[in-house]
Amino acid sequence: MEEKIQQQDVPHYFKRPKTQNRLQTIVVREFQQADNLKVQQIFYDGMMEMVADTAFRGLKHHPESLLLYTAMTVLCFVITMSWWVIGLIPAIVLYGRYFYSRRVIHRFLAHALSRDMGDIAGFYNKSPESCLWVAVLEGKVVGIVAAVGQQNSRGAVELQRLSVDRSYRRHGVGVALGQKLLEFAVTHRYSCVVLGTTAYKPAAHRLYRGLGFRCVGFTNGHGTPGARLDLLERIFYRVRHHHYKLNVQDVQIARALKMVSTDIVGVQTTELN
């Protein structure tokens, strides 16, 4: 199925800047083998952005880590009695957080490539309960999203791999991809859609909430696939895993979906040969 979505009346933070007035058409379709390299590149770039997001933006969300780093600084000062330590330790801490965040993300990428992202068609086409879509804008693949039915959680489908090319953000691409997955959930009669994210960027959370998701909790110290959690990694790598859920059968959600599909994005569906 191919879904064409015009950018009109989408939330203000998703719109193209006013200096570009051309009406753009976002095409959301199922993954094709020719998309493989571009999809992997978008996924890789999106994950690598998580390095700085985790290392720096995430720091303020973990007071226990700040307390530990402060204690380390004081201890080093007491031992050395050198004031330059006060300036050196924070630099070491930031470098350590970046280094270990990058290392964990690289391991996570290797894990993903050994699983679904290394054989996208084979993984997502093996069952009608899973699918990966791409968003095409200006003739280019600019975003991806995947749905995976949860066997251990009856009636739930999980949103995974949502990522948008950095050059095409704030164009409504994320909204279009999210809407496609929600329609998939309705069509397949899932009771809810779930997702988990370790992103700290406010834009990511605005997107989920705008699609109708609500945060139902979070887990500190989430064990990212690929993390070894040795002593230094435990000190410098720590993330918060946010849990989101959308109840598809909720009357208010159903109304929101109808509004999005008719008044916001203007969906037109055509068959691909």
C-alpha cells in the first residue's frame, strides 16, 4: 500500500519553514529491497545522534550520577589537594560519558544489524504482524518506522525504529509515519500500541504525545542491548527508558485518529503493482 500525505494544517512544530511555500507530498509505503542502504543509513545516523543526547542532555535527568561525579571530584581534591582537579574532573566525566555512550551505541547497532536491520525484508515480511515502512519526500527516502506484534503481550503492537533524516525534520514526516503505524494497529485489531525510547530530546516526546501516546512510566538504568555494564560503563553510561502506550480502542483516541486522517493530513491510498 502507498499512502500520500499532503502537508497542510500539521502541528506548527512539524511544518516546513515559512520561507519555503511549496506544498510537499509525503509518500508512505512499505519497504522495498532497493531502499535497503538508505534505510540502514537513516537508522545509523539516528542512533549516532543518541550518543550526544545520552552523554550530555541526559546528564541532568540523573541526579544520582551528578551526585557520584561530585563525590569523585571532592575525593580527588582531598587526595591531591590540587585546585586544578576541580576543572579537570568535569572534563574527564564528560569525555567518559561520550566515550561509553558511543561504545554502547556501536554495540547496539551491531546487535540490530545481526537481527532485523541486517535482513529487513526477511525479518519484517515473515509475518503479517510486522512491517517496516519508509517515508518518501522529494523523491528521497527520508524516514522509517516499523511495527512488530508482541507475542508476550496479547493485543499489543510495538512501534520501533522510528527515525527521520535530519535534513527533513519539521516537515511532518514523523507524523505521517506514526499515523501509518496507528492505521496498521486499527486494521489488525490490536488493542494498544506500545513503544520504548531512551531519547531525551523534547521533540521526540512531543511527537509521541501528539500522536496520542501517553507516558506510562520509565525505567532508570535500562540495559541497552549491547551494553556490558562493567564498572566504568556503569559509572558513565546510564539511560532512562520511557514507556509509552496508546489504547487504540479508546473513544478519544479513535476520534483523534479520524481527525488526523481527514482534517490534518488528508490521506489518499492507492495500490502498488
